[in-house]
Amino acid sequence: MDSLSSPASRFRTLSGIPVDAVYGDGPAPGEFPYTRGVHAEMYRTRPWTMRMFAGFGTATDTNARFGELLAAGGTGLSTAFDMPTLMGRDSDHDWALGEVGRAGVAVDTVEDMADLFAGIDLGAVSTSMTINGPAPILLAMYVVVAEEGGVDRERLAGTLQNDILKEYQAQKEYLFPPRPSVRLVTDVIGFTTAEMPRWNPVSISGYHIREAGSTAVQELAFTLANGFAYVEAAVAAGLHVDDFAPRLSFFFNSHSDLFEEVGKFRAARRIWARWMRDRYGATDERSLKLRFHTQTAGVSLTAQQPEVNIARVALQALAGVLGGTQSLHTDSFDEALALPSEDAARIALRTQQVIAHETGVTNVVDPLGGSAYVEWMTDEMERQATEVFDHLEQLGDGSLLEGVYAGIDDGWFVGEIADASYRHEREVNAGERIVVGVNEFTEGDDPSARRLLRIGQETEELQRKRLATVRQGRDAAAVASTLARVAVDAAESTTNLMPALLEAVRARATVGEVVDALEGVFGTYVERAVV
């Protein structure tokens, strides 16, 4: 019998029954096509990263929340930026009025980025940044802050969302037209491949597609199609698939239909592995392994009886773990009402810790594998996703990249998501789908007793003053010179823009100024109305 101190003693039920790593037949976890997981031992060897999403107010405000999350046992950082930053506008821009620091942290310059990570060893922590249109600019700022703090760029570990295609399909935080925007994505891929070996240059995101109202199948299919499109774009830019594909990552939503979500995650790994090997010629095993971050479904949270959201989040998080996620964010129960309060964020993190340490689900790899229902659901997800790929290939004359461009241009993605969202809302309104506290079991809501996080006007005033101080203290001629270089390099389609962006932000050019320089060359995207 194993002693209680032996490694094997960890893998027992509460009753002391020893359990094996894997049950069932077929390809094992860690073996192609990785349906059952990308690692042979999964969480038995290493738990998922508990990467909690945070961002509000000024960089100093968010830095304090980062410290709280790390002290509470969080193992990775993830940054939410405010709407002006996401849209590439400075905090003193007319469009920013009333939005500074409200839905995320305001970052205008390198000085804000330095405040954001003050006291945090960027060579030791893994950081994720949820930003897309201005993503290369924010990455440049992060690199400059690290290097000015004595941390070389090759030591930096983390993920840049940088998934612009899904912006045109779902989230709508785009700046430039699709083709030059994808060029920026491939520039980041090329730069990080050469100089930042621990960095994930794109987090191909189904999360926002699902939040816009898509089905699980649409989330799966549209996300992987976008991933294949980036592979085609990077190869067309002269990169070899096995040089960059190992650092591509994914970001999925985990919704409330537990078995559908598990089937979705398993199908995603299998589809990616087969396509990367058979269509794109990848031979490095790491290129075939789909690694992903999961966030519970913000769109499922209710303002009515918000404490019930704790149960929703726990079940959605469990689905992500049973599906084999590499990192996880759990939403706070009060997010339908305001930015997460400190207490709510702590409960969200504790939810992950309960799953990891009290439920026993980490003892067995792919514990639902072999279930007739789960295996059928995995197959059905793949079958329906393949129908979407076939349609996009037809639109693009055999190219997924061109098919995705065509689907954006003619509004196909937007229309498909809108139809799915409408069907779901109609079912809820008709009582065909029960949402606890909304259309059934509605008694017991007392909003007056809640403490919510509020961002006041003083945050915007403080940030504007901060920006003005940076502008006054910098070398205006150096800023103008570096911005001119950005415009010149943007006009040269084969020139990687990252060196020019690094030079500009090092001179303390703002996010908005760099975006203006790029817009002068690329233009601004205006969505065509879908009738």
C-alpha cells in the first residue's frame, strides 16, 4: 500500500480508492489527434493556470488588484483595457469622454504600462493582454517597460490576444480594414517568433464570438477558421509553419451546457491537429497541439439574483477543466451590474481552487472520455464545424483566409451570429428555455444590499493629467520622427512594423498618435450594413 506521503497517494478518491490516470480505449491523452488532452498526465502533473482577468481605472488601481489576485493564489495575470484604449484613442480624445477607466484600465503611454506592472517581475510572471486593433502597440510598450526594468524580451512570457478577424465578426473593436490589420498580426507573429520565444503572439478567440450570441458550433468553427486563416497569412508572409505555429494559442468561452462544452473543447483539439498536419504540412508535434485559455460565459450572468451566478460560473469552470483547458478565468458574480468588486473577484478565484483541490477531477485525464454521449457530442461538433469550413473554402476558392475575408465583406459571419442570438432570445422570452431568476424562480432579488465597484469622474481627470505630463516631458521632435517612420514602414508592405513601433513608444508616443499614423496609410474600416 502507498504511504500517504507518496506521489501516488494524491490520486485517490475521498474514500481512499486509488485511481489511474486514464480510462477507456483509443488514442491516449498526449497522443495525436489529442482529443483527450495535449499532455499525457494533464493536471496530475501540473494544474491549469488560474489567470484572473482584471482592469479598471488607472494603471495604479489595476496594479493594486493584480497584487491582491497574486496574493490570493492566482498564478497568472490578464489585463482588461478600457474602451478608449481598445479603440486606439487616447484618454483626452473626444470619443473617450465618460469611458476612461470604466470597463478596463486606461493605457496611453509607456508610463502607464510601467505603473500597471510596478513591483511585478515581468521575467517571472506570465501576462495576457486582451487587446486587438492596437495590440502591436501595447506589445511594444510591454517590451519597452520590461527592457527599461532590466528584463530582456526573450525572457517575457505571455499572450497577446491580437485576433483582429473576430472583431469584424463579433466584437467590433476594429481600427483598419481587414487586410492591413492581418498584416499587423503577421508582423507580430514574425517578430515574436524571432525575438520572443516564450510569447504567444495571437490568442485566437471564440470567446467574443460566443458572447455576441453564437452557438457552440459557430464558436468552434469560426474560431478555428480564423486560426487557419492566420496560418495561411503567416505562411504567405514567408514564415515556416513549424516556426510559429507552436506559439499560437486559443481562447474559448465555457457556457452552461456542460456536455456540449466538453465536446466542443475535445473536437477543437482534434480538428486543429488533423488540419495542421494534413493541410498545412506541420511536422512539429507542438504545432499540432491546440492549447487554449477558457473564460466562463459573461453573457450568461444575470443582474437578477446575481449570487446565483456563483453556481453558473462553477459549473462552466468545471466544463472547461473537464474539457482540458490550459488556463482559466472565472467571472465574478456581480459583473452583470458593475466591474468586479474585490470580494467577488476573490470568490471567483476560490471557485477555481475548490475545483482544483476538492473535487478530484484533476486525478484522471479526460474523465468523461469514453462516455457514449460525450464521444457522440465530440463527433457531432466536428461534423457541423466541417460544414462551416466547406462553406468558407467555397467562398475563398479553396483558401480559408480568402473565405474569411469574403465572409466578413458580405456580412455572413454577422448574419449567422445574429440569427443564432435571436433564436436563443426568442426561446427565453417564450419560456422554452429557463433562466433562473429571469423567467422563472424570480422571487428573492434585493439589489439594494449590494456593494458595487464604481469608477468616478475623478479617474478620467487624473488620467488626462497624467497624459498631459508625459506629453510635456518628452522630446517632441523625437516623437514626430518616430511616428514618421511608422507611416513609412506601414506603406512598405514587406517591412515588419514592430521595430518602428518599439522606437515610437520608447520615445513616449501615445497609443492614439501611433494609431493616427497607421490610419493615414491603412485607412479606417467602416462596416457595411447587413440587411
